[in-house]
Amino acid sequence: MTALSMPWNTRLRELAKRCQFLQALSLYAQMLRHGDHPNAFTFPFALKSCAALSLPILGGQFHGQIIKVGCESEPFVQTGLLSMYCRGSLLGNARKVFDEKSQSRKLTVCYNALISGYVSNSKSSDAVLLFRQMNEEGVPVNSVTLLSLIPVCVSPINLELGLSLHCSTLKYGLDSDVSVVNCFITMYMKCGSVNHAQNLFDEMPEKGLISWNAMVSGYAQNGLATNVLELYHNMELHGIHPDPFTLVGVLSSCANLGAQSVGREVELKIQASGFTNNQFLNNALINMYARCGNLTKAQALFDEMPERTLVSWTAIIGGYGMHGHGEIAVQLFEDMIRSGIVPDGTAFVSVLSACSHAGLTSQGMEYFKMMGGNYQLEPGPEHYSCMVDLLGRAGRLNEARNLIESMAIEPDGAVWGALLGACKIHQNVKLAELAFERVVELEPANIGYYVLLSNIYNDTKNSKGVLRIRIMMKERKLKKDPGCSYVELKGRVHPFVVGDRSHPQAEEIYSVLEELEALVQEFGEAKRADREESNKDLFAGAAGVHSEKLAVAFGLLNTTAGTEVVVIKNLRICEDCHLFFKIVSKIVHRQLTVRDATRFHHFRNGSCSCKDYW
DNA sequence: GTAGGGTTAG
């Protein structure tokens, strides 16, 4: 209040504005030592610093001083207290501050502070209740209210509320607020309503960078990688400069598409824009190179990083695991722990799957025990499916089954699917039938499992079984999944689906494929002899034309001798294609690499790098 | 002179 305290407040405000919260707090202490008194203009900044540094205990002491000074009913002080308690997860204290406030003086900002506090502490139902109360009391709703509340609606369960919020924007006059629209775009994307999001975006008269980013990330999260690249290209045409948020989404899509040369362009862009120290971008780059099969580059980037986070380690460990370098993945996991980084559930998924791919059974079992034993991590279905895979591949089928039956949580389709896959390797029909029964309950439309069991029947010369599955599929009207394969060539991604003739080179591609098929047939006669006709006509699809075969034919057609052809497939490659690639790699003397849902298969001179399943 | 909010990687 005194003239003397003025400069303190000004300096405090400046520090808080620059996010130098520690310095702000020490200035506050300095002020007290100096004998000057804080006032209603001091506390908001002191409280904000406590909130930012998560120091609710210190904030509570400030609360005491606020009462002593007698400015607890100042709106700015009150909202400061609310947000400080919310940030420190002391929601009870926040509610007390809120309820003590006289009805007449409750402002929109107070509601907003508490609503956002509830949301960020995962108390969404309390947030919704408070929002209802706000409406009943006639307190004006503004854009910040919506921005806090919309993220509650990101799960399809709350989409109803999201839709009603969206409808009410017109009433509040907030339908043209760019931030609000951005938030709705994100909401629709997270609910999987890509079309809704797209319409909103298209109709925006003024799009901000965040609007573009919301679309890029949304497409990426929904697996629409080609849309991401298209949008990124569009941004360039519109003269919009991407920021790290944009580039992370683009890199993640490059990783999914195996579009290494587009990813390389993004890397150059990162360097040109001065984003090289961005942790998110560096992790996304490592992930992209690792998933595109360039482990050398991924490792080099990892080594150069000034600071490696858990995400960086997980990306590189997963990269080695995918390629079957289990020993390196395990070594890296050990290095990570030694460097003091505490693994989370995702890190365990990457090391467990690396172990299962490389046949490191006992090592994987030890890691699984470590989760609960050393890190208090509850294994999820994704960890169990790794373990079932691990035990199953090692032929320990009964242990795998017992593990599933001991699960405290409900097993999902992937868990039973892993058991079914293991039964295929070890030809255990009885257990396969059990696993199949469970898995089709959980994922009745996933055709892969029907194919797997039918192949088991076929391997064991059980033509009745094959017929039974065929009838079952017909009854359920299941068609062969149109799996998509991609080949990246000269910075462009070329997608192929079964029976697709839309590619400009379609005629040439099909004639190359025909030649290859004829050669393969000649070469593989002996190997094919034991496959029964009944199975052939069921799964051969459009005369054996699978998307990955089209992609390989395209790749061979457009590259020169000596170049490796890399195909990305979004599902597991089928047995037929596996055999096809083996033989083609021998006939044309080229290395073919196919990445399917979980791993890389390197085909060279008639053999494949992976030793299981086929 | 002051407060409340949205988009990101494994």
C-alpha cells in the first residue's frame, strides 16, 4: 500500500512474467526481510510462483499472510489461491476458498480456475457439475470456460457433453473464437470423428498455426499418415511456417509410412529453423529413423543428444527390438537403468517385445518380474501379450496359458492372439481351438485369427477344420482385410491395396507381378506341394494379389539393381507373401525389406532374417 | 499494476 512497496511489486510482476518463479519467491522473502509489507498486488504473483513450482505448502503459508493482511476477498488474490491449490492438487482447500466467497462476488474467472483445476486433477464430473452450477447461477461463460471443459469430452463416453458444448457456442457468441474452435477440432479428433474435425477446420475463416497443428496431430493420432503429409504440403503452399508441434506430427507419420526421405527433409527443416535442441523433435527423429529401418542414423542421433529422456531410450530400444537385435536392446535397457532413468510401462513393452523377438526367454521373464517387484508397475494386457508371445515361441505353451489364467485384469484379444500364434508355431491344435474361442469373442471381426486357425488345421491335415472356419467366415460375412502397403520413392509415398488398379503404372506393375508369380511358382513347386487346395482358394484373395506383392513389384520396377526395396505393411504379412518374397529375393538378386505390424523382415538370397512363424 | 485456457514424442 505504501509508496515504498511499489517497486517490489513491479519487480515481482516482471519476474513472474518471465517465468522466473524461484527468483520471484526469493524477491518476496527479500521484501519481508526489508520490513516491507505485501499487499493485494503482491500475492497474485507470489501465488502464481508457488503454483508454477508446485509448492502448495508455501502457498498455504501465503494464504495465512493474506488473511492477516485482510485481502482474502480481493478477486485477483482469490483466483490466485484457487489456481495455486489446484496446481498442488489440494482441491479441498481450493473448494473451501471458492465456497467462502460470497455468492454475489463470484466471477467467471473463479469458476474457470476451479473448473480447470478439477479437469487437470482428473475430476471431470466435478468440473461438469460446477459448470452446470455456473449456468444455473447465471454466471457468464467465456472462451476460457470452454477451453478448460472441452478436454473432458475427448473420450467417446463424454462426446455427448462435447456436442452440447459445441451447440451452445453460438449462444455464448464464441463460435468464431479461433482458440475455441481449435479445441473442438482436437476434441473431435481424439474421439475419432475425423470428419467433424475436418469440417470445422475447412469452415474456419481464419486459421491459426494451432488450427493446422490440431489437424496434423489429429490425423497422426488417427493413423491417417498420408493426410498428414498432404496437409503439411498444403501448409507450405499457404506460406504457414511449421513449428515443433507440426513437425512432431509429421515425423510420427513418416515413421508409420516408412517415409524416410520425407523424414530427412523434415530433419533439414528442423536444422534450418533452429529447433535442433527441441527434445520432442529429437525423440520423434530417433523414432522415425528407427522405424524406417535406419538404425545407424537413429543411434547417431541418440548418441549426440545432450539430454536423453525415458522417451528417447524407449524409442531406440524399440528400434533395435523391431529388427531382432534383442541383445542390444537389453543392453540399452540396462544402460538406461544405470543412468538413473526409471522405466515406465511403455519402456517395459519395448524391452519385453525385444526379448520375445530375439528368443531371450529367461531375460524377458526377469524383466516382467521386475515391473511389479522393483518399480511398482502393474502389468497391462500389452505386457501380458509380450509374455505369452515370449513363452509361446519358446514352446512353453502351458506356462503361457497359465499366465493368462492368472491375470488380475481381463485379457484382451492380443493376449489370446499371441497364444494362438504360438500354437501355430508348435502345432498345438487343442490349445489353438481354446485360444481361438476366446479371441473371436473379443475381436469377432479380426480376420487374421480365422486365417491363423485355418492354417493350423491345414498344417495338421484337418480338412474338416478348414471347412468349419470357411463356413464360419461366410456366415459372419467376413472379407479379407484390405491391408495397405506403402513404398516410398523419391520423397513420395505410394500406397497399394489388394486388387488396386488406380496407380498410373498399374498395367506395368501387374505385368511385372505376373512374371514374378510365374517364376515363383516354378521355383517354389516343391514347397507349395504340401499346401492343400482347400486352403488356397479360401485365402488366395484376388488370385493371390496381395498389397505387399503389388508394392514390391512397383519397387522393383522403379529402382535399379543393387537398391533395396522397402515395403511397409500395416498388418502381419501372410505366409504366402513370405514365401513369395523369399523366392523373389533369390531370383532377382535384390534385398527386400518388409516391415509389418511389429517387426522387420529382411529377405536376402532366398531366406528371411526372422526365424519364427515360417 | 494483478487472474483463468487450448495443440506435442516412445
